[in-house]
Amino acid sequence: MKTWLEQTHTPVLELTRHFFLGLFRSESFAGEDSFSPLFVQILGLLIAASWYIPVQVFGRYVRINALPDGYLYHLAYSMDTLWMLLVMSILMGLVGVFQWPSLFPSQRDHLVLSPLPLTRAQIFGGKICALFLFFAMCIAAITLLSSIAFPMVSYGRWETRPYLLRAAALLVGTNSCVVFMVLAAIALQGVMLAVLPVRWFRATSFSIQIAILLLILCAAPVLPYFPTRELIEGRSHWLALLPPAWFWGLNEEILGASNDFIGGLALRAKVALPASFLLASTTYLISYFRYTRQAMESPSQQRRPVLAPAEWLSRVSPAPQARAVSSFLINTLLRGRRQKLIFFLIAGVGLALIIENSMYLVLSDIYRPRELPGAVRSAVLSLPLTLSFFTMVALRRVFRIPADLPANWVFRFLESRATRPAQLNAILATFLILGGLVPLAFSTPVECVVFGAKALVAIGLQAVFILTLGQYLMIDWRSIPFTFAESAPSRQLVHSLTLHLVELALYSFVGAAWIESAINKWIPLVALLVTVALILAFCTRRRTEEWGNEPFDFAETPAPLIESLRLFHS
Amino acid sequence: MLELKALTKLYRGAPGVRNVSLQLSPGEILGYIGPNGSGKSTTIKMLTGLIDPTSGQILFRGQDVTKDFAGFKRRVGYIPEEPHLYTHLSGLEYLTLVGRLRGLEARLLARKADAFLSLLDLYESRFSAMTSYSKGMRQRILIAAALLADPEVIILDEPFSGLDVNAAMLFRRLLMELARGGRMVLFSSHVLEVVEKLCSQVVILYRGDVVAQDSIAGLRALLALPSLVEVFAQLTRQQDQDVRAREIVEVMAAR
């Protein structure tokens, strides 16, 4: 195998190898020149996530199988199957979102490969083979283990259907479902590619990628509350709108369920799968014939942009050097794909947490009707705090992702001690506006509806909280964002996550509870103001100590890190 | 006057450049030439503060620039060898960024940026992201950015790279005009014909050492050679290029 891999093969095989390895060279996470062995990491994560499902339900089935009636067993089996399909769809959706830019041959592929003695058919053939190989591996990692283990784990005295039938039905259901997800993603992008002009395609495609990512992140917290017993028992027609439910219907049909509801869902699955295949193939074919034009059509803009947020927002800084940094920061945030993707990934987790909280309030019976308004008030007060926490943490993370690192010479060349403090202040101001003010503005209408006139006090207090958190998060920040190489993280991931969880709990949950009592009583208000003022003063002092004395941190451009998967050479 | 005194840079003990000393007077265009890896870019990076010298001094008007490097750099316009630019910005945005970093007042900056973009044939593309710019367009943006704040010293590292014939001719005349106006120009290039036409003095660098420093006429007379190209080949001990060319063809044809 090793010798075979080292040899030169046909153009399609070589292109398959090139595109396949490219799928693991994630520009979203790694440096553009680095080659991370994401292969093992991705498959490991998917297998672990897939294995989690049977492990999670094992204890429950021991108890269910001990019940005197088999009805609940069959209901639980059905519900868990649908739940598995939803989880797998979300996992596959995540893989699809991160590989979104690689689903079709790109302009760069055209520019690099077309001058070589390769035909267009070979380029497309290599791309399709690589995608097939990649997604086959991901699908196997997601579906195989859990589809085999779940029927085994759930087995008990109420089960009359043979294991092989249940495993086969589940394999068909889960595999068809995730294959459908992949084909639907390709078809969606293919339709856009076929319909939109190139200058619109890139922006639209990226927006859709972000929208799908947010949708997936927001759907994740709903999962523990879904599917409800009522949905399955009541044969809710809402299920017909949910693609994973179609494949659940297919699974049920193979297991012998025969009613109109299940038949309808299964029929949708039987139509959707070939239809998505047909649409994906057709759009690939269209792209094949329009490839050269699509790749070479200029996406450049020749008109003055109607909206120039960087210009407007940078006006908060009076000094030209500070305005330069501020507008550079906003422009890079608006245009940097890696930066935007990571930002929405982290901010999306915050949004998911808020949705999870809301779902808990709506669906959980922990709050009695008399206690519900209090819980809603707390949730509304924590809304801007939670959102600002995640946006600020996301921004700080994103600031560390360099943009065109060698181009930072212009900042290094024109750096001066006199302008450094103003530039650092501009960075903080932009950070606070984007990470704090925007979430606060977003949640202001809800707060006004819930609290009336008292909302003004609450918003004022939240603004002070946001200012304090901003100062705290930027306490050691001494660089111009996007202009320095990422150094190895000073803390372990678990350490960082634990710290962030503590910060979130203190800032958002304790903070919201305190603000709630402060808007009603004087003593908590005074105590809160004094405490926050002290913390703010401490953080500001720490942040501005040695303020601008040390030069900005511009790490030398690191040598490209090449980590081989050993698919080329030993 | 800009003066380099025994400027040395060691990379992990290995010399990048050794004891480089030179002087650049107002109105002078000084050619700084040498083969690849001879240390030209290292010297320029030290001059522009991108790397620190291991030893030696840079004096501007008799003052050590390290006392106020930012003040020195305010007087310097620099065109780097590689067109490293923030390509997600448009040409206008990039010039605005540089102008602001140089502290130019908003209205003056807008006027200058527009004028530079028109004069360098970039006005039509001023709102396009520089990802769509050709190498020549990027080079012209770098030229505009270097000249935006009216520098006294202009440091050029391969400035003609990617420029078309017209733009190169314009830029050559521009350099002469700048020198006539009393600016100091340090001009590093591999295009020796241009160096010969433009520069009054040359410094030739070889493996980190200055091997010659004189006027071009002086060097030609000293070595009794007819052109700067031949002076350069002699001083930098170039192998017989014909032999090497033949060897390359042999390797190419190997079966």
C-alpha cells in the first residue's frame, strides 16, 4: 500500500489524492499554509459523537424493558430512532458546512490545474471521487457503529423483531438520511452556482454557509426536547416538514409499520433521495459546462460601496492612526471568511444557549405558572449579557486569526510609541461596539416590553457590565488584531473552557439576577454599582499599565508547517 | 544625509550582512545591488525597522535613528520586494489605511489618494478588492502608498517588478524627479541596466559583504570593463553562465 501510494498514477487518481487531501487542509481553522491532520480528528470526533447515542440510552432501556407493558418500549424505540437521525443529520450538516467551499471545483483549481495537461473531465472526475471518498468515510463514521449498537443496546423482552432486521432498517434509514443531507448541500450550492452571477455567488454562498451553521447550532439545543411523545403518538403532520423524519418513516416501514402516516413519510424519503441525487448531478453537469466562464468571470466591484460600516464606525476614534486601525479591523471582520466563520461558530453557541434557556422555560414543567414570569424576567435580563459574552469571546478569538500576515509590514513600519495608546483604545472601542453595543441594541426592544420604564435602568447596568467585561477580556491585549501569528495557546482547551464557563456564570447568570434585584431595590443597586465600579477600575488600571510602552506584538511570519499524512512519502 | 555605519546582521551566528557602511546624500540615487542572498533585503529590512541590526548604526542627519525610529520612518517611503498587501481591501482603502497610519489629515489624504490613483491608472479599480489586481497594479499601489506622505528618503526594493513598459518608464522619470527635488533614494534592483541609467553611485554586495562602492564610471574605469553588468559579474564571481546554461539543458533532456 505504501509503495502504491508513493507511485505516480493516472491523472484522475492523482487529482483525487490532491482534492482529498485538500479537504483536510481546512482554511477555516488552520493557517493557510499549514496542513493539519484533521482526518483523524474529524473521524474520531464523529465516531465518538455517534457512539454517544447508544451509550446514552442504555440505562433507559434496562428500565423500560422491566415495565409490565411493551407499548412504552416500542414508543421509546421509535422516538430514539428519530432522535438518532436528527443527531446524525446535525453532525453531517456540520461536516457539510465546513466543507461547503470545497463541494465544487473552485476558481483556484481552474487557475492552477487548467494550464496543466489535464482535461476538464479529469478535474471534475478527481473532485467527485475525492468528495465520494471523504463523505463515504464520514457517513460510515457517523452511522455504522450506532446503527449496529443501538438495536443491540435496546434489546429486551418486548422486542419481537429480529436483530438483523432492526439493524438493517436502521442502517438504511440513517445512511439514506445523511446521504440525502450531503446531496442536498451539493444541490443547493449547485443551483446557486447555476443561477447566480459569479459576483453574487461568492457572497450569497458564504451567507448561506453561515446561515446553515447558525441553524445547526440553534437546532442542537432543541434536540433534548425532541421528538416529544405527542409528536409520535399524535402522528403530527409537522414531521412531514422534517427531512430526517422522512427517513425515520422509511426505517419504520422496513420494520413492518403499515399506516398512511408512516407510508407518507417513507414515500417522501424514497422521492427525496433520488431527487436530490438528480439535482446534484444536474447542477454538477451544468457547472462542468460553464466551468471556465464561472471560474474566470470577474467578481470585482467597480462602484463605491453603498454601505461603508468601517468608515462610519471608525469615526469614534479621533486620531488618524487610530481610525486606520479601527477601519482595518472592521473591514477584515466583514471580509475575512475564516474570521467570520469562527466568529459565527462561537457566537452561534451563545445563541444556542439562549434558545436552550428559552426552550427550557417553555417546555419544562419545573416552573409553575406563578413562577414563570420571574424566570422570563431573568432570561430577558441575561439575554444581552449572554449574547455579548459570546460575541466578545468570539471577537477576541477571531482577532488572533491573521489576515495576509506578510502584509503586516505596513503596521510594523509605521508603528510609533506616540500613537500606540490611541490605537489600542480604538481596538477596545471597536471591540465594545461590535461585541457589546450590538447585542445590547438587539435585546433592548424585548427588555422594554418586559420591564417598561425600568428597562432604562436595566440597560444602563448591562452597559456597565459589558464595559467591564470588555476591559477584562482585553486586559493583556497589546497587538493590532489580524496582524500577528497565532502562538501556541497558553492554556489547555479544557482549562480555557472551564474558565469561560465560570466567567459566563458570573457575568451572565449571577449578573442578571443581581440586576433584577437592583432595578427594584436601592441597596442591591448601590452594592452592584460599587462592586462593578471597583472591578472596572481594577481592570482599566491593569489594562492601561505600561500602556503603549511596549511595541506591538508582531511575531515573525512562521515557516509553513507541513504535517504529512504520510500518503505521499514515508 | 542617511548614513549606515558598520551595519551587521547575524542570523543564529551566520552573517546576513557584515559591516555595511554607506552614505546617501540629498538628491542622490544610490544603487544597491548584489546577487540573490547577498543581503540587500536584510539591509533594507534593518533600515525600515522590520528587523533589528546585530551591531552598527543608522544615522539620519547625524542622529542615531534608534533614538526615534518612528520619527525616522515618518520621513521614509518604502516599497518592499514582495507586493505584500491586505488584498481584502480595495486600493483606495489601502491608501487610506497607510495615509491614516502616517497621520495625514482626512481631507488632504482623500485628495492625495484620489490623485495618486488617477495618475497611476488605478482610479477605475479603486473600489475593487486588491485580490483582483494584477501584479503591476499592486506594485503601483505600493508606489502610491510609499509616496503618499512626501518622504525625504525613499527605499526601493525591486520597484519595477511587475510594471509594464509605460509604468516602468514613468517610474524611472519619477525617481529622477524626486532626486532633483532633493530626496534621497536607495534603489535596490537586479535590473542593472536601469541601475546604470538612474544611479550616480552603486554599492555592490556579495555574500553579506560590500565588495565595491563607487560611481559607476569609477568602477568601470577601475576594472577596465565596459558595463555595470560585467563589473557586477566580475565582482560577484559569477560562474561561466554559458556552461551552466548547457548543464541545465542537459538535465532537462535527461531520460
